[in-house]
Amino acid sequence: MARGPETRLQRKIREALTKRFPDIFLFKVHGGPYQSSGIPDLCGCLNGRFIGMEVKVGSNKPTELQKLTLERIARAGGISGVVRSVEEALRLAESAVQTET
């Protein structure tokens, strides 16, 4: 299986998030024929808040469906966004800790 830059970044993000937030529930969404399209790459729950992160590298951009899904998560009260680095992912997760539900 190829390990591209996005896959490596996802792994680094998962490692950093679980180190910084030991109680985070986090999972990688693997796309496939039985998976809904547009689901963020990394999903989880921290401090009672749902988190969805679409991981992109370089100039890659989220699809319209991915953007719509991230917007729907936010409208439903979750935390969501496109992250391009470990630091961005940590900041996004930190907003789940700082935000009142």
C-alpha cells in the first residue's frame, strides 16, 4: 500500500492529538465502496464535541462535498475544518476544549 504525503501527515496528526489529548476518541476514516462520500479523513470526539478534520497537503483542496460535510458538522455543533499541518490540527482540537457546548 502506498504511503503518500497525506497519509504520513494523518499519522503524525493522530500521534500528536493522542499525545496532547489522552482522552480523545479519534479514528481514521478509510474510503471505500460502502463508505459515504465526503466524510472527513479524521473523526473523533473530545470534551463532548464531535471533531471532523479533512487533511490536505500542498495545494490540494477539499472537494465541494467535503466542504459541505465540514459545514454540516459545524452547523450541528461540531468542530470541523481543513488542516494542513500538525499545528493546525492541534489548534482545531483545542477549540473543542475551549468552547462551551
